[in-house]
Amino acid sequence: VQLQACGGGLVQAGGSLRLSCATSGRSGRIFSNNGLGWFRQTPGNEREFVGGISWNGAETRHSESVKGRFTVSRDRSKNTVYLQMDSLKPEDTAVHYCAASRFAYSDSSRSKYAYWGQGTKVTVSS
């Protein structure tokens, strides 16, 4: 069972990045029926919810701190979830993680997620 996140890097404030997370698992499990989410974490702080998407892509949710700037989407044919980040701010600097929910819909609670990717670092300079 794997979630492989990539796309992080260094960007100036006001810039954009798109994170990708490819999902795969044993016995053909590819989380096509699971909600997927993005979280982020800075040193000394808890991992916080950024955004999520339902199993079919029909429902998305985003935290208040990123609403209007970040967008979660998924391509079920590619088994990939994306996080488009626009108008980046220095406070968006963090390691970003993708995760697969135990359920069909995403949730802001970490406890609802059973599988986690390794994280990709995003650094926004001022």
C-alpha cells in the first residue's frame, strides 16, 4: 500500500505549485473508493488538514486557511490526487502529506485516514 507524494519545492510568495500523490496497493487496491486528503505539518506542530476529496471527486473540502487559494482534485484513471496551490504565502511552508481515508469521503480529522504518504516539502520565500 503506497501513496507517493511529489511536487514540493521552493517558490516565491505569490507563486504556485502543484503537488501530486500517486496511489497504489497490493491486490489491486488503489483507493478508488476512498476519500483522499492532504495535510501539512511544520516542526513542533500537529499535522493539520489542508483539503480533501470524495471517492468520486464530487465533493471537496478545504481548510479556511487555504480556501480560495488551494484546490484538491483527483484523476481516478491515473489513481492520482492533486493539490493545486496558488497565491502561496510564507506561512504555507510545511511538509505536505497525502492520505487515504477509511471511508468514501474525506474528513478533516487525521484519525479517519488509514494510509499516509511520505511527505513532500514546500518552502515559500517572502
